[in-house]
Amino acid sequence: MMAASAPGKLILFGEHAVVFGEPALSTAINLRAEVYARPHTEWLVDGASLEESRFRYVKAAVAKAKPDGPLWIEIRSMVPSGAGLGSSAAVTVATLGALHGREGSIEALAIAREAFEVEHEVQGRASPIDTSTASAGGGILVLRQPRDGLLWSIERDKRKWFVHRTALPPLDLVIGNTGISAATGPLVAKVKDRVDRDPRAAEAVRQIGEITLDGVRALQRKDLVAAGKLMDRNHTILTDLGVGHPSLDRLVEAARPSSYGAKLTGAGGGGSIVALTDRPSVTAEAIRAAGGKAFIVQSDSLGVAKLG
Ligand code: MEV
């Protein structure tokens, strides 16, 4: 039996803009996906065909890892899917970890590269932030240039992302899930279309990059008031870019009175918000009262890891 796990992620600043090469900040969270694989007479995932469209990330990961024979793969994930929390990246990375783990130790860089290719193929477009966070764990800062803390760089179509390890102070983060599942690919395509047609959208993407860098500095000097305000601005710009949703606004408004700031996280269009707060249970209660599902999460420093 081969098995590996990988964490989900929260993007604190910079989603969508990072696809265009702007900076973004994320952290792995303590909600993980586990993938188990055992030789079998035919290819199965959770007892169903690998060809089912819900397993397209697993199928693409299998095509990259090229295992010898058919496998029965089982996925156990705490990361809700379509919720902006990196469930497809966590499952892709854990699948690659399980399949490569058979050959010995798991190499996070090799897995991060393959997992990025998988996401790019399945979604049509992607940045490496979700897959690198699931591979490396901890706080991840993606930049246009290399700096101290560089983990690796990943390039595609003349764009190059430098993926860094970044130290974040311990943060109380609350996720508010709208329960509306939204696929990432069409949202990423929608933003690209806007940026291609409207210079104001291109300017919005650039502004998100600046907010991200200001946000990183604010978090590093533990200025949560400033970081929260930047999260609020990031939410407004993402909504103007067309990836908001009334239920995201409702949860953001519910979370803000007890938070430093709140914004949609991940691809948007539904999915989740993240609130930065020092009263996590009050914020979680407010999100629930507004009709969302709330979970209090912590950063997880563990990236892809062999199980057993
Ligand atoms: C999705 O979690 C993050 C996006 O920026 C897409 C990507 O970076 O691949 C929306």
C-alpha cells in the first residue's frame, strides 16, 4: 500500500492576480487530504471509474506519475471541494505523493512541479500557488523575483513564479464557507477575459499585487489592523473583477465587526471567505448566524508527507 497526505490552503492576499504573475500570500491549513493506493486488477477511485469527471485531477496525476499497473485509489479529504480551500491541489499533491512514495522518499519540488502541470491542464490556466502550498506546507509567498527564502521557481508560457517560504506570526483565521461550490477554471478564464478587454481590470490586478506586498509587511510587523484593512480592500477589488457573490458579501459583512478584516479566499464565485480575528469563536458564530459554515483553522507547517 502507498499513501500520502497534503494540506489544503488559504490565500490571504493575491488570488487571481497571481495567475498574471503578481505576488500572492497563502498558508497551508490543518485540513488535509489523504490518498491511499493499492495494486488492483483495474483502475478504480473510491470504488468508481477513474474516467469519471470528478476524478480528472487524479487521472491527470496518474498520467504524470506513470505507475506500473492498475491501482485502487482511495481519497479521504477534510478539505471541502469547490470551497476555495485548495481541495483539488491537496488531492493532486497527495496522489502524486502516494504514487512517487513507492520509489522512496517524497521530493516536494518534483511533486510541486508535476501538480502545477496537472492543475494547469485540468483548469486551462493556473498559478503554482495552490499546488506549491500543498507540497511545501507553511506560509508561502509567490513573487516575480527571487529573494531570501526561495524554495523553487516554476515557469510556464513565458511566465515565471518564484515560490518562497515566509514566516507568518501565529494567526487566528476563520473560514466562512458559503456552501456554494464554484469551479476554479471558469472563474480564472473570466478574469483573463476582463483583463484582455478592459485596462481597468488590468490595473485592478496590479493593485492586488501592491496590496499583497503591503499585507505581507503588515503581517510581518504584526500590524493586524493594517493587514485587516488590506484584506477588506482586496475583497472589494476581487468583487469588482467579477469573482464575488452576494453570499460572500453577506459572510464578509457578518465577520467584520469581530475581525480585523475579511475577504473572499481562493477563486471566489461562491466558495469561502477568510477572516483575520482575535475572537475566532465570536467570528465563527457570526458567520453561522449569517447562514455560512464556519471553521477555525491554523497554519500547518507540514506539506506533502508519506503516511504509514
Ligand atoms: C485559486 O485557489 C487561486 C487562483 O488564483 C487560481 C490560481 O492561482 O491558480 C484563483
